[in-house]
Amino acid sequence: MVDKANMTEEEIKLNYITSAITSKWDKTKIRMEYYFTDGRIQIEGKKASRKKGKKADYLLYFKSNLPIAIVEAKDNKHTILGGMSMP
């Protein structure tokens, strides 16, 4: 097995995060690699476009239409703040 310090984000998710979440959360209430926003609207002159939406590694739902938590995974090369969204 690869040393944890050298694992990719996907390997961290596979070996640690997914099993931790699914041991406590109903699998039918989890979305993975899911866009949770449509993306910011950008206006340039008379033309409007939409930027790429924000995607979560894991989106946990309380009910089918009520998301309750977003989990962002990172490899060990990022700080604990590496998954925080800044405005």
C-alpha cells in the first residue's frame, strides 16, 4: 500500500473518507462528485454567461431534497484550509 503522505486525493477518498462516511450515513443520501451550484453569472457588456458551478466530493442529504453537509477531500499536500471556498 502507498504511504498516506504520497496518496492522491482519490486514494485518500477510497481508503479513508468514503468508508468513514458510509459507516455512519445512509448510502442513498450521499452524492459524490456532484455540482451543488449552477455557477456564478458573469456579465460582460451586453453578454451574460455562467461560470463553472462548484462541485463537492461528497454531498450528504438529510432528506432527498435537503442537503445538510459538504465534504471536500484533499491529498496530504494541502493544508486543512485547502478545501475552504473563498469568496
